[in-house]
Amino acid sequence: MLFRSIKLIEEWLPEKKYFNADKCIGIDKTVEKIFTPDDKQSHLFLDWLLRFQLNQLKKSHIEQKPIYQSAELQKLAPSRIVEILEVLAGCMTINAKKMMEEIFELFLTNCEVYTYRELSVCLITFSKKYKTKELEVFNFEKLINPIVAIMEKELKAPERSSGDWSIMDKNICNCADCKILTQFLNSQKESQKVWPLSKDRRQHIHRMIDNMILPVTHKTEHTGSPHKLKLNKTNQLFKQSKERRLDLAETLGALSKVLNTKN
Ligand SMILES: [Zn+2]
């Protein structure tokens, strides 16, 4: 077993970069190849490997929380989720239920990093590899039920009314100008802002709006001193709200079926 494991670990560490390797790509497959049901050693080794991987991933994912705006976090959520789901699949292979529960907890307490809509989509795909009974044995309802509840709650909230221009996305920058920007974004009534601002500060606001991927145009009017930054919330805001609800309802329907109707 040991020799075979070393061979497989070497495949995980291409170019023999032993000390730089931070994760085992496709760990679920590596676990499947190494696992021998009656061999305690293989079980202990794989438990260690999965734990190591989980800790590495957790660290690198959670570190991204304060650095990225929520839209950026959301864009990368699927790749993060898939990495963790590979560990989860490995845990299922070696029956590491405690580690699985820890992964469920990780997902549910870090919704900014593992956004629940993206998590749902990944879970729907993931669940197709398993039978309902297997998912039940591993208590997947402990993960799926709370996600369903969060999505239902969002869907039950009233739709955006036609005059509501508020944008509630959090800005990770706390500078004085960003506080003014946030006030404008949060305002229900204000859809436009003309803001005399020096070049550096204008550029900072341009960058923040771009990073936050907001339905807000930002242009500079080159008159007066300092020049004026012109911000305009666009109708895309209302379109996005509608699309989000439709998408959420569809995803929720598919996720609810995962434990209910699969055979
Ligand atoms: Zn700022």
C-alpha cells in the first residue's frame, strides 16, 4: 500500500516540488485509487491527506474574504466550491463523517466566499454522482435544508419596486470617499450624482465601481476645477433584480429535488 501511495502522491506533486505543493488536484480520484476498505493504514493516510487539503483550501479561501469585493468573490465561488466538493467526495469514499460535517459548517458560515446560489448549482451537479440513499446516509439534508431556507427567504422578500434605486453591495474600502459613494449607492431616491473630485480620488472611485461590478456608469466631465465625476445608476439594476429572482426560483426547484425525488 505504501509504495502505491507514494507513487500516487508523486503524481500529485509534478516536478517534485514537494515543499511548494499546496493542494492535491483532483484529490477525490487520488483517494479512490489509494483506498483499500480493510486496510487501516490506507484509511489513516487518506484521512490525513484530506485533512491537510481541507486546511490548505480553507486558509486560502478565507484569506480572500477581506481582499475582494463581493462581486469578485461571487465570480470565483464556483471554483472554490468545486475544490471543497472534491474533498467532500474523498470523505464519502473513506466514510469520514466528522470531516464532512465540518465542510457543511464551512459552507454555511462563509456565504460570502461560497455564495449559496453558486453552491446550490455545484451541489446539484455533485449529487448526480450519488444515489439518494448515499446522500441520506451522509446527512446531506444538514447542508441542503439550510441553503433551501436561505434561498426561500430571499424569494419571499418583496420585489424591487420601480422607484427603488438602492444598491446595497458592501464596499471593502472604508476611505472617506468610499463612504460618500456608499451613501449614494444605498440611497433609494438618488440615481445620479455629480461629484467634483481631484484626479486621484476620481480614479479610486472609478476603480471601486468597476471592481464591485455595479450597474452604475461613471464618467468624468472635464469642466471646472476639479473636474466632475458623473455617476448614473442604470436600469440594469431592475433587470438584474428580476433575473436574480427567476434564477433563484429555478435553482431552488432543482436543489429541492436533490434529496426528494432521486432514486
Ligand atoms: Zn475607498
